[in-house]
Amino acid sequence: MAQNTIFYQIVKLIPRSQFQAFVNKHDADSHVRTLDAWTWFGALLFGQLTGHDSIRAIERIFANSDKQMNRLGFGPVRKSTLADANKVRPLELLEDLFHYVLARAQSLAPGKTGFRFKGDVLALDSTTIELCLALCPWARFHHDKGAVKLHTAIDIAGNLPQFAVMTDGRVHDVTVAKRDIVFAPGTTVAFDRAYIDYAYLNDLNANGVFFVTRMKSNCQFRVIECRPTNRTRGHMADQLIRLKSQKGGLYQGVLRRISYRDPDTGKWLLFLTNRFDLATRTICDLYKARWKVELFFKTLKQYLRVKKFLGTSVNAVKAQIYVALIAY
């Protein structure tokens, strides 16, 4: 028997019975004659892992009677049927599959965050994926540019995306966070100033979710208490504050303000958090760990196919991004 390819070994990690359960759940093979959901998924995954970034290139591989493809249960792929499938196949199938492979990856990933406290630590952010506005008029970003946004949070312990929310490029980050993202109580989330909405921060605090973020320059507050700090290490201030402005009044409680000066660069950073139990250094390190989500986005764009798309419809673009996340 010929040696199994890497693609063969990767596909075998996904039980066909589990995939079929998702197909049945979402009726993904209803009224399908020539291209079933399993072959559709296999074609998209093959494109992600091999660099084939056109439907015609994928068609050439799957059209031949390759023994490895036959053993995996994949049928032939034609350009027109794959293009049609990208337009209409239910995204919920790929979303369920993404969460299934994520759970398997989490069971094998490192369980330590590197911090000496209990609870999950997540880094929340979004990335903009550019699209051709002439081909994707639904994805208007600004002026003559098109884009789709991928919103996710990375688990600091395993560098794994916890969810995927996709919107057009004009939707603001905090709007998605308030509408579509729910964190479990006890979770600590690090995010940048794009997510500062004092009503949103208040909701996080009320639901038992901890956050670490940068303070806006126009934030108005009064100091309630000053805590001792070690200024030789750049920790210039550790204060308990209350917000004073009309918008700040939407946050009902006390916040912790930490001023940090980087000894190497001299840059000043101001942090806001609702964690009062951690050392100032730990708060600074939590925000620094937020860069892991930036590294994830960089990896996704460099090594997977999210720059050139096999279709121009909303469904086709989102399907390809879901399969990229599954491949990751």
C-alpha cells in the first residue's frame, strides 16, 4: 500500500460519522445530486492545506480517479458544482465542525496560561480581510475598498481561537462584542481601546468577567485610593478610581488604574481593569499577552488561504474562512 499523504492523515482526524451527523442536523445534502457536503468540505480543505487557490486547480485534482481521494470518500469535483455549493451550502455545518475540531485541539493543547491564578485568559481582537469591492459589493468598508472582519479571542494557554464571528468591515468591534460574544464568569479578557464602551465594561463586570484594557486619553476620573508601587520597575501608579463623565457614569463601580513606564523605551501606558487582586506587574503582563491574538491573525494570513477567495458571495467568503480556521 502506498504511503498515506499528510492530507489523508489530517482528514482522518475528522470522523466521517461525526461529520455526517452535522450534515443531517443542517440538512446539508438536501436536493444534492453530484457534490455531497463531504466532498465540498474536502475540496475547500485541500485548497487550504496545499495552496490551490482557484476552483479550476482543485477541479483538476478531484476530477481524476485518485486512489487516496477515493479511500477518503471524496467524489469528483466540477468547477460549476463547487461554485454553486460555495454559494448555498449552510455555514452552520462548518461552524459546528469548527467547534468540534477546536474541542479536540483544546484537549491536547497546553493547559497553563503562564499566570499564577485560576481561570481562562483570553485575548480579544478582530482583523480586517480585504476584498475586491467590485466583486463583493456587499462588503463595503470605506471609500472604494471592501473587507470582511473576523472577530475572535485567543486562549493564551493554547493559542487557539475560541469562536469566530464574521461581519462586513464597517461593523465596529465593540458592537460585535456586545451583540454576539459571551464570556464565562471568571474569565479574564485583554483587549485594546476599540472595545471601551463603559456600558459594555459594566456588563462584563456584572457578569463576573474580568478585563484588562488601555485607558483612553480623554477619560475623566477621580482618585479614591493610591496603592504603593515599585517605581524602579516602571510601575508609576496604582490607583482605585471612579469615572466622572456622563458616559463614564454608565460604569457602576470602582476601577483600577495602573500607570506603567517601559524602562527600555520610556513609553507610558495606562491600564484599566476590574481585577484588584493581582500585582501591577501581572496586569501589565496580561495586556502584553494580548499580542498573541495579533500573532494568530498574522499566521492565518501568511500560511492559509484568506486573501484570494474561491467565490464572491457572502456564503463563499465565510465558508472559506471557516475552513481556514479548521485547517489552523
